[in-house]
Amino acid sequence: MNWLSDDALRRLRSAAGSPDLSGTRYRLLEFVARGGMGVVYLAEDSVLRRRVALKILDPVASSPGLAARLLREARILARLEHPGIVPVHDVGTLADGRVFYAMKFVEGRRLDHHLQQIHSVPERLRLYGKICEAVAFAHARGILHRDLKPENVMVGPFGEVLVMDWGLAKFLHRQPEDAATLLDESPAQTANDTVATPAAHTSDSSVHTAHGSILGTPGYMPPEQARGDLHLLDQRSDVFALGALLLYLLTGNPPSTSSPQATLSRPLAAICRKAMAADPASRYPSASDLAADVARFLDSEPVSAYPEGLFGKAGRFISRHRIAFLLVLTFLVVRVLLLLVFRR
Amino acid sequence: MPDDTAIGGTADRFPQTRWSAIVAVRSDNATDRARGLEAIAASYWKPVYKYIRLRWNRSSEDAKDLTQEFFSRLIEKGFLNGYDPAKARLRTFLRVCIDGLVQNEDKSARRLKRGGDAQILSLDFESAEGELARLDPPAPGSLGDFFEQEWVRSLFGLAVDALRADCKSRGKSVHFRLFELYDLNDDSASHLTYDDLARQFDLAPTDVTNYLAFARREFRRIALEKLREMTASDDEFRREARSLFGFDPGDPA
């Protein structure tokens, strides 16, 4: 055995651990994050001279099944051209055999970090509306996210919202075309793979069980997902996660530790409850419907989740027409005072 | 649906096809135990020897005896039966075992018991002594790091040897030679560029890139295989692999 110096050990560690970008247009800049399936690096696209994020299969977790999954994630992202979804630029295989894809490098903050600076409920709800829009768009394209949570949402410096980490995404209705684009991802290839949350700008809190069922992220996954009834998942499963996300946005606490009744206004609590109903049939049928109810709340209109009484309607009416109400009230008070004065 | 069954997998089960020396050395089968011991000793004997020499300030002869004794007891006393990867890393566990052995061992009784200088393993202690002479003495408080670093040196050394043999058997000796010159060469004054190597071996620079990528990929594969042998579970393997090849956040990759 030859003597290996400390320098040689350092070089070997680096050579074995770093992706080999030779032959590509990218130049490695720095490590960003690591997840269960991939590692995200900041790199420079030497042709377009812009910074991109490279998501590269983790050498430790590398396997044909995981490579197929990473490619699948890239192809799903490629279908989702929307301002609220991180765009993918390129996909391929490195010289060292690892699969990678290049995406926009999002210079922002995770939603959970960003919220520390937003205290206004309307502002939080407007931000939430953008998340719902992106998810609704994906649903319209037949794709479920299945791992929506604050750590998977980035907020850019100009308030742009990006839904990240589509590694667990699923096609709602598999078309023949889908099967072709998903490569040869057969169960035989992937059954023994351990899959965890793909690396992104996220924590690795998603939990995956053995034998084909996903636990997702506790607190954000619907009951049917937690049970592993994957055939029951549809867009209402993402609606549940969006409801949990709304609860988090409004309370600042993870859904498992807060309840909709705690400190919220009744309509907002009702929206959260409806979105997070245990029975999918009792939830909003779509992310758009959920977003519409939140928008109605913002506009002081009645929300579908909360049938209000006379007092509720009156209160909302007053709240909505506050200035006019105050003017009329002032007029009436003055009128009464004048009457009282002149009667004497 | 295929994309459903693809998710998850047998995360908690150590694949049966992947052989573990740690599991083997705990086996009831004598052949398996011997094979497991051989693999563990191949990776760990140098770190153990060097650690005893420096941590316990023992003479070369004493350290040789204690190293042999340590691996002998690994089987006889079932040292590894008490190893739980959830509680400590294997290296930490082994260091504690070494410390216990050295503290409790009575030198004369040991020699009497083992019949003098009888050896159970054929180990090249001279090479380990030579390596010790090339190392800067570690600070007394960093002997744990020293043991770790020596283990990495040992593991990578075995992987490089295996890569050399593998390349030779596959007719890819040039690949290994390039790897040796570029990645293992310690002479910074004569550090070669890809273009230098291309000229020296009469290759196109892109060939140098490809040959080096091949050698590094194979090195990683072999090193991970050897690492896997030294772990008892898939979780432990992943932790160790990340530690071995991982990066600290913020470090240039």
C-alpha cells in the first residue's frame, strides 16, 4: 500500500465527492444544500454567464432508480412553466455518471424565514394566494406536489413566490406520453431504493416509509397519504397541505401544534378546517377554490366555508363599508344631538 | 402505479447482498468470523497500532503485541457484540476498546497467555512505523481526530490498491497512472496540468478528462464498498459515507 499524504487524502475526498463537471457548460461555485437524494450546488453557466443551481444525484445514494427519479423531477418541472415554479434549464448526465439538472438559482428566503418579517395578515394572505396559484397551475397540468410545506416555498427579493422541491410529485392521471417521458422507471429498478426529500433549499424533514407509501411531512400530509393509500391521492391531498400551510402562515406554528380555533377569525379558521378536513370529500375541491375563499375573506366578502348569521353579516358589512358607516353614524349622532338641543 | 412503488423502499433494511464485516464478525460461523476479522483488521490495524504508539506511548514491540491482542480479543471476547451504531461511531467504540485493553492488560500475563510473540495476523508493522515517522505528532487532545484521519488513510490506501489492481486487470493502467500522477502526487512543484498529462501520455486533453473521471468514479465506488463492509446497517453506511465524502455547508465543493 502506498503512503497517502494528508494533501492526497484531501484531494481524494474532494475528487470522489465533487461532481465532475468536465465537458459541461457549468463551473462549480459552491455547495448549497444536501438532501436524501441529491446535492444542490451553485454553479456558473459559462455560456450564458449566469448563476444556476445544479441538483446532482448524491454519490452516496446513487442508484439507477434514484437517477430515474431525479430525471423525472426535472421533466415534471419542465412541464410546469409558471412564475411560481422554479424553472428547469437543462438536464443530463455528468462525466462521472451522475444525473443532474440545472435550474434557476433562487436568491430568496424560505417561507418560514421570510414570515418573520411579515406581520400583516392581509400581506401573508396575498403571499399565500400566489402559492395556491402555482399549485393550482400544477394541478391543471395533472401534477400533484405531495410535499407542500413552508420549507418548500421560497420568497424572492421582489416578493416573488416559488414552490420548490417537486421530487415527490405525482401525475394525477398517467397518460401514455407520461409513461414515455418517465424513462424506464420500473418498480423492479426502484423497489430497493431509499428515497428521501430531494436536496433543495429545504430541511430534510420529509419522511418516507418502506414499501411504496409516503409519510411526507408530518402535519402537512393528509390522512390518506399518511395511511399510504396512494391511489386515493388527488388534488384535494395538496389542498390539505395548503390548508396546513395557511394555518402555519396565520399562527406561525406548525399545524401539529396549533388548531384553527386558536387565535384566528372565524372565517379564516373555517377555511383552514375545511381545507384540512379528514375526509377529502369535505375539503375544497381544488386549490383555486381554496384561494378564491381566501381572496373573498381579503375583500370582506362571505367565505364559502363559514355560513355566517345576521350579526356576522352586519359586522362584515360594517367592516367592509367602514368609512361610509362612520359617516352615517356621525350624521345620525349629530342629528340626534341637534334635535335634543333645539327641543329645549 | 410505478411511480408510487418507486417511493420509499427498504430504507431500514441492510441489503443482504452487501456483505458487512461487522455482521460477519458477530456470526456463529467460524469462517465468517475469520473473514470479518480479516476485513476489519485490514482497515483498522494501522490506526490501532499508531494510536497505541502515540496515545499510550508504548514501544514498537509493545504496540505490536497489543495490536495483535486487540484483534484477537475482537473475536474471542466478542468486543463488537456491544457495538451499537446508534450510540457511537465504530471508530469511537474501537478506541474505547483499545483504551480498556491497554489499561487492563498485564504485559507479562499477556505474553504468557499467548505463548510469547505468537501472531494471529500477518501485519507489516515496519510500514506503519515508517508512516508514523512521516507524521507530525498530534496534540494530546486530538488523538480521536488522529485515529479518524489514520483510518481514512488506511481505507483510501486499500481503495487505491484495489483500483490499481482493477485497472490493471481491465487493461486501463493508463487511467490509473493518470489518477496517480494527478490526484495522488504530493510534489507540488511538479504538479501536472491536464495538458501536461495529455502531452506526456500522447492523449487528447479530453481523453485525460475522461480517463481521470473514470478513475475517480471507480475509486469512489471501491472506497464506498469498503466503507460499507465496515458498517452494520444501511443508515450507518450513509452517515459514514456522508462524513467521509461530505462537505461542510459553505465550503467550496
